[in-house]
Amino acid sequence: MEEKEGLFRDIQFDYDKYDVKDSYKSGLKAISAWLIKNPDAKLSIEGHCDERGTNEYNLALGDRRAKAVKDFLVSLGVPSSRIDTLSYGEEKPLCTEQTEDCWAKNRRAHFVTLSKAGK
């Protein structure tokens, strides 16, 4: 399998939340359509948090964020077996400044597509 990052844009979450905002649902519908058109592809959804909170709490919150996105994609017809979830909690920040703008960038679900090599 070959990994590709950046095919889909990250979605952001509010502080201490894991619900998928309405503003991201059309983008997730496009991801589900792409997955349905590409039956050999799989998707890994990585849940991320900002640095506030304990490591354990943030790992659990990152997991809930990734699973919320997966559940939405499954509700659109994508087989659950084609989507993996993984939580990084606060371990892989996009931004390291201690500001609200920076923290907001780190509260995200990130997508990695997995497809057969050569496709």
C-alpha cells in the first residue's frame, strides 16, 4: 500500500469537542464519493488535539474526533472496513505557539489515503 497525504483537507474542531461541524459536511461528502469511486483505496483518519489537557485525555479526545469523522463517512455509505482511525493526541502539532489561533490549527482530523502502489 502507498500512503498519500494532502489529498483531502483537515477538518477542525472546537475546544474540547469532537462533533463534526456542518461547515465540513460537504467536504466529507466529497471524500465519501471519492472513496466509493476508488474501491481499492482505504483511508486513515488521524485525530489530533492542542496541548492543553493531559496526554491521556488528549489521546482519548483525538480518538473520539477520528471516530466521529469515520462514523459520518460510514453513514454516507463508505464501508467501515475501509477506514482506520488513529489518535495522536497532542503529539504531532502543526503549530507550536501558545495562542488560540495555533491551538485551533492543532484540533483537527487529518486524512491519509492508502492505495495499492502504482494506482
